[in-house]
Amino acid sequence: MISKLKIPKLIRWIFTTGIIFLIVMSVLRVCLFFFFSKQGNSLFQILPSLVLGIRYDLRDICLLLILLLLSAISSFLDPFRTERGRRTWFFLFGVAAFLLAFFYTVDFAHYGYLSQRLNASILNYLKDAGISMKMIWQTYPVIWIILLIIAATWFLRWAVIRSYKKIKKTDSSSVKAARIFWYLTTFLLLGLGIFGRIGQFPLRWSDAFVLGSDYKANLALNPFQSFFSSLGFRHSVYDSAKVRLAVPILAPYFGFPQSGVGGINFARNITPQKKEASPMPNVIVIICESFSAYKSSMWGNPLHVTPFFNEMTKQGIFFDRCFTPSYGTARGVWAVITGIPDVEAASTTSSRNPAAVDQHTIISDFKGYDKFYFIGGSSSWANIRGLLQNNIEGLHLYEQQDYDAPKIDVWGISDKNLFLEANKALRQQTKPFFAIIQTADNHRPYTIPVEDRKEFTSIGFSPDSLKRFGFESNDELNAFRFTDFCYMKFLEAAEKEKYFDNTIFLFVGDHGIPGDAGHMFPKAWTDQRLTAEHVPLLLYSPKLIRPRRISDFCSQIDVLPTLAAVCNLPYRNTTFGPDLLDTGYKSGKAFSFIYDPDQGSIGVVKGSYFYREQLLTGKEVIVSVINDDPVAGNSGIDSVKKYMKKLTDGMYECSRFLILNNKK
């Protein structure tokens, strides 16, 4: 019986070849550690990097081996049944050996020069190929490098072929059922190796940055992972000349220094205006999913879906003209954390860009605070985990698997349970804390948990009423209402805790929803898609904050500077965002920058106008945001339009620069 279960020759060769490649790639990772600066790390300290590196290596190896397995299903390319198959795979493994030798050689040179693993930005040097080749020839021992690549290619190909010849001489006859078993088992194992983990999301490059330092993350990655992960971002560049021109235009709004290397310097140290000592308040930031302004109650929507939040705005500082810099949850989280508008192309986001994972955030300036981030699902979504854990030291990250509450849909546990789980963790804290809670229920599939359907009662309106006041369906409307219900349950729970009186709550929408705002706002808000970015922003703390409503334009990028100022903390701002409560800021300096990735446009809302330009065509539009009157062309309007274009272009170009240059 045992003889009938012998492993087929092809399967044995697949596993043997995989082991050969894995050993070589692991040795090269260890060589990287020993040959270059260890940055104070011992071999023991980088063991997690080596283990994670094996998973990245297995992904690339399994991709190659699964092709071998699938090609051998028919005898046409089976290396053990046909000469054609043998020659084809000897050639392909030779190519694979060459690519491995070539990529790692370039990777080592790249790391030696920039202390970064190989990435797709190296392709930019092809624009000046002649100069680049001369630089390489004059800098590196090119002949010896070529010989090294040839030798490494030959050795790796020889090892693979030698294992083939040894396996071919053995006997592995087995029954058909056993062969099918081994083929299916191998396919599943290779598929698992490609996916990288057991879970909802695959292994991603951003998982390396959970290790706690850029060095350990770079050590875990391999050149294939780092290169191909960054391939889609190779055009994420900026124009230095335009950035230098933009700095003095933006400086009056954000307080940028006027000098620096090449004229590009955004860093400024902010000291508290108050001198008296006071207890350090806790901070809880709630990033509210799809909290679209025109759909909510605060601007008079007759369907009145957020009555609780509406009452809260009367007890806090409510900013009723807050605009997100862009549309989309990942872009919203990015803007709040970094203070930079996410101006990446529509097909991706900055959080997915490996070159942008290293970011300074004002959260780090909340010294003496414990840091928390609560999300109902997984932070692997949009590679947010890498952004958070690589840049917020000591962060306590809570995800779906960390809660007792059950998963209700693709987004994890319900928002109500997310708030209650966060409250459970925060009430145990003895030190000041800075916490972010990211909600998700106000999003398709609009799930109302069964456990809440007795206390929360769904309602319905006619299709005409729904359409007239901004909703597509009763499911969407009730999901919005359930979000308001969740805020109520959270505040009810928090009010019973000791931390409540000394806590500042900040609520901000991650983005709005494009749609027809009807007569609730001027026509431009609908026609120019301002509804996609208009969200509530509320500072709420009954014991610490005097209520008022502020109608100055503001943005997600203003959140952290404002919180630091409210908490009377010194901080270093290296991006945008003023303190919204600074009286000096209100002197005609309020504006919001908006990038619409779907429409390919950038613009600024300021004063009475919204200016927008198309990135591809250059077409410009200026409209009123206070009424429906057409904006007539005259010298005054032309002057306003010209200045708003400078602001718009400056914000866009500086954002592109900061995404890649806001290092910790």
C-alpha cells in the first residue's frame, strides 16, 4: 500500500527546486544583513525579519512552481514525460536563475547607495539612459558584476538540473488516485504560499512595516516584492521647480519657513499659546464612514437621519464647511494621519505606495500618551496597517480578531460593538491616551445587526422622497440612521466612565457621497461634486469646550494641528494644516483643497467661489458656492480665478512632493 502512495517525480522536483531557491534567497538576505549597516540590530533582533522574508520568498517561488505544476497536467510540457517539456523547463529555470542573480545584484548596489531595497523608481533613470550607463560604468566594477551574475546563474541552474537527474533515476510508480491526491495537495500548498497567510487578505508588502522599523522592513522584503509592488507608482513624481514656486504662495496660510535646502522646507515647530499647566486631556478621533453632509440633519435634510449627532453639534465646536481633500476612505484616513492630501492616481492610493510608507505624523508629538487604533475589520485593507504601525510608535492596533463581538459582514464587527469594545479598552487606561476609531457600517451592504433590530427600528420613505433628499434606497437611509444610533450608544457608554470628563472627542467624515443636494445647497455643490467631499467636523467635550458653530472652510488635514493646540502641546508640523481655533488663521486664510481622482481634477474652495481645473485638458471652471448666480467674467473675477489657480496648483504639487518626502 505504501508503495502505491509514492510521491510522483514531478512533485518531488517541485519541492526540491523550491527548497533550492528558498535557501539561496535566505542566504542572500543574511548577506545583506552582514554586508551593510546593521543599524544597531543584532542577529537575534532581526529574526522576525528573516521569518517574514521567507514568506515573501515563498510567494515568488510558488508562483514559478505552480506554473510548472499546471503545465505538466498534460504530457505536452511534462519534463518527466517529454523531451520538449524537459528542455522548456531547463530553459525557464535558467531564466529564473538569471533574473534572481540580476535582481539581487542590482538590489545590493541599490541598497548600498540609498539604503533602500530595489524599487521601480530605478526605471526613471532610463529617461537618461546614456548618462546613467556612464555613471554605472564609472562607479561600479561592471565586468566583475557581469561575471558574478553569469556564475550565479550557472550554479543555480546546475543545482536545479542536478536534482532533476537524480529524481528521474528513481522509481515513483503510483496509482492514479494517489497522483491526483499529490497534485491537488501540491496545488493547494503552492496557492497558500502565493497568498501568504490564512485569512481574508493576502500577504502584502506593508506587512513588513509592522516590524517596527524601516530597516527591519527592508530586510524582510526581497527585490522582487519591493520592485513589483512599487511598479504602479513609478510615475509618482513631482516638479521641484513648481514646488519651490509654490512654497511662498502657501506660506502665509500654513506658516512655512521661507528658506531651506533648494527653497523647499515645510517644517515648523509650534509651541503652545497657553502657559498655565493643565491636565493632559485624552483624545478620541472618530473617522465616520460616508458621513455626507447633505444627507445628514445638520443642514436641514427633512428626513432627519442623524438627530443625535445634530444635538451633539450644539454642544461642541461644529465646523460646517469641512471638505475632505479627496474621495475614498483610504484617502481620508491618509489625510487625517499625515496632513497631506492624497493625490495619487484614481487607480490607487498613497497608502499602497511602498515609497510613501515612511511618514511623520503629529500623533507622534503627543508625548506621554498611549496610542490606540480601533477598526472593526482588518487594517490590511488598503495597506493601512503599514502606514499606522510603521509611523506611530507603540501603537495598540485592535482589529476584528481582537474583539469578542461577532463579525456581521465583510467589514467585520458592527460599529456599535466596535465603539463598545473600544470603550472597554480605553476605560482601563491609567495614562492619557490618543485613540482613533474607524467606522464602517454606513457603507454597502448596509447591514443592520440582528441583535439591534429591537432597539433600532428601521423606517421607510417613498422612492420620490428618498431621491429628493439624497438617498438611493431605504437600506442606505437606515444604515445612516444606524450610524447615528451607534454614536449615541458610544457616548452613553463613555459618559459612565472616568475618562469622559477629560476627553476631547473629534468626529470627522472620511468622505462624502456624490449626489443631488437639491435645494439644501447652491447648485454648484451638486454640479461640481462638492457633495463628495463635504463632511461634518465636530470637536465635542462638554467639560472642556465652549460650544459654537464655525463656517470657515477647513479640511481633514487640519485635524491633528487643531487637536495638538487644544491639548496645549508643542508639536512639529511638517505638512499642511493650521490650528483651526487660531484667531490669526481666520483672517481671510481659510480654504479647502480638493482632488477628485475620478474626474481627474483639482480645485480650491475659498471665500465665495470654487475653482476647478482638469489635469489632462487644463479646462478651468469658477462657480459661486453661496448662491446660484452665474459668475460673470470681469477683471475682478479673472484676478480671483488666477490667484485660486496658483493656490490649487501649489497645493497639488506640494502634496505630490510631501507624499514622498515627509519622512519621520
